[in-house]
Amino acid sequence: MNHATQNDTQITLSPGEVYSLRNEISGPVMTPDSPEYPTECANFNLNRLVEPAVVVGAESANDVAAAIRFATRRGMPVAVQNAGHQVVLPVSDNWLLITTSRMDDLAVDPDARTARVGAGVRWRQVLIEAAKSGLAPIAGSAPDVGIVGYTLGGGLSPLLGRSLGYAADHVRWMEVVTAEGRIRAVTADSDPELFWALLGGKGNFGIVTRIEFGLFPVTEFYGGGIWFRGEDMAAVLEVWRAWVPTLGEETTTSVAIQRLPDLDALPEPLRGAFVLHVRIGHLGGAATGAKIVAPVRAAATPLLDSLMNRPFTEIGEIHLDPVERIPYVESGTGLREMSAETIDTIVALTGPDSGCPLASVEIRALGGALDREAAVPNAVPSRGVPFITFAFGVGSPAELGPMQDYLNAYVERLAPWADDATVVNFVSPDEAVSEEGVRRLFGPDLYTRLAAVKRQYDPANVFRINHNIRPSSS
């Protein structure tokens, strides 16, 4: 049975089997009794315990290939983990995890305007290296997120997306280890269907060990955030809603309704505060940017305003995403429109009188190049979706259950404006478990084509601990 939630036959690895695997792998191999095991398995969400039967700390594509062959000989599914956007959905103890953090090679080619990186590289490293040549990647809102997982889920930039599209749209080449343990160099010319499916189809078709993508001559931007009192959110959101359609593709924006912790690391006006955070990224100077932003700035009295000219390497200052590991639950949906009624519903669910327990509820405006098909098409399913909303709650185990219930109610109440398609990287692990949910995410045409590629490259569904696409039967 090929299914993401199947119950795998109980497998007990003998010491001899583990020993033989260690002899094939240059990196470390860990089992639950290894001292390094908890650290190697840890992910960003402390609410998601990852407990595979064995972990391979891969140092090369050869390590990945050997680990896959070891697992498939024993009927074990395989998952991959680095730093963000690589969903792991353990359904039993009988699986093998490959971590890629040791694969950290990085080369920027200024003349070709490309970067080629290993699967363990994070955006911060590329931001710094590319900036030396006056170039920039289509990085996400969190510089410490890994490049490969982000890109295979599309890759949504808070600055370059509306003008250049998804990160996946600018991939040139990938080194991929497929389910039979074969290392392949994949391009749109060499393997068109596999190349298409990998970019948007997440980790269903193989493990990407290196990736090459385009860079762009961008060195600075105008951006940051404006924080308003949460009590002013209705007025500000109404202005923001009317303002978004007036923006050119050089300007990107989102908002986040935040109940912030009381931490010294936060500026004094934000410590323990209930706020509306308006985020701005503008590809232009302060004079033009300030003029564009003026209607939102005037919507209420800001608590704090960090908009300024910045080097591109400060792209993380737009969203100021959390950097420490935290226990959380999450959910979200695409939105077909942002009407006055949509805003009223969001305010009722998250505003000052809502009793909302969530740490953050954000709305991102998409559009522009994010709606256009890439020059080399791919499987990113969210083109044409004008907005997405994503929310999360942070707390103790006792608190997370009620928070998940609130998240479910939030998404359900937005159903009149919801779109089944959304950015793949914002689909939570719980939502990715459902085959029906994954089919809705991609839609019937995309899913059918993806399932055919899955049948060709992973007919046994070895890579099923993810946003699983089942191989088609014919």
C-alpha cells in the first residue's frame, strides 16, 4: 500500500545491519541509543519529535545513495531534513532519516550570475557571498532557512517574488538521488518531467543534494516594518486592503497580527504587545518608497517604524521571523479575494476582542510575476492565488491542542474566500498527511501529472514522509 500514513511492517535493525551501513557512509550513522541522535533529529518545531530507526548524516550524494539503497532493501521509507520547509511526518519507528547539513559547498559564478550550493546551505550564506559580486538570490523571509526545501516548495520571496516570480522559476540544474539510489544530474533538457515535478512537488521524487539557480543584480532595497497598536488593526487593514491593488511589481507587502512575547530582545514598544505588523519590501529608494507607503503610514499612529534603505543582505529585517526553535502548531489557506467582509472576519477572529490565542496571523499579498508561468514551467501550484494567510500558535503541550482547534476554526471561517491552492511551503505537516488535501492543493491536472512522474521515479513510494503524492496506477 503506497500511502503517506500507511502502517509499515515492524522492522528491527540488527547491530550488524547498522555496522554495515556505517561502513558504506562517510558521515555519521546514528540510532536512538547514539548520544548525538537527539541533536541530529531536532527540527525547528519543538512540537514535532522526529524519531527514525536510523539517521544518516550525509556528507555527499554518495552517502545519500548508499542510505537510500540500504533503506529500500529493507522496505523502509526515507525522509530528508535540513533547515526548514522539508516536512517530516513520522508514521512509525520504521524509517530512515537523511540529514544534509554537512553538505555545505557553495560557489557563486559572478559572470553567469548563478550560485551552486549543497543541500545543507542556508540562505544567509548565499546572501553574503552573492553580495560580494553585487548579486542577490530569490531568498525567503528567514535567512536561516535551507535553500533546497524552500525552493522545492516554490520559494516565496518578501522582496523579489512579485517582480521575478518563485525561486523555483530560476533553477538551472539539480543533482538528485532517486529511489533506486542513482545519482542524476537533472536539467530541463536532460529530464524534463522530473525537473518539472521536483520544483513544486517537494521531496516526492528524490533527494536533491546540490542545486544551481540564478542570481540578480540587486544590492539594496527600501523596507522593513511598521507596527501599529492591535486596537487599530481594523482601520489599518482596510487601508492596506485598498492599497495593495495600486502597487507595482517592485513593491511587496504582507501584514501580521502578532501577540508578542515579553522579551528583552524586542524593542520596548513591542515587548508583550498586541500589534499589527505591516511589512514592506520595495525595489527602489527611500523617496519613492516613502511616497508609495504614505497611505498605510497615515492609517493610524505607528508604535514603531523601521522602513529605510537597506543592503539586500538585510532581507530578513522585513519579516523578522523567529530564529530560535519553538513548539508550535500552524495552519493556513490561499485566499481568492480580500474583501471588506474578509477583513471583518479576520478582525473578528484575531482582533482585540477575539480572545485569539495565536502568536501570529499573517496575510501575504502575491500577484505580479508570481502569477505568471516560468520560462521553464514547473509544478508550483499557487499561481493566480492573490493572497495567502498563515497562522501559528506557540505554547506548552497543554496549550497547543486548543490552539490547533482555534487554527482550524480560523481556516474554516475563511472558507467563503478560500482557495484550495496555496504556497506548498505553508502547508502544515498535519495537512500534508491527507491524500485528499494534497490532491486539492495541486488540483486534478497537476496532481495527475505529478502522480505519473512519481510512478516513473518512485513506484514504491519510498519518499512518502512528506506532502505525499502517490504513484498513479497506470
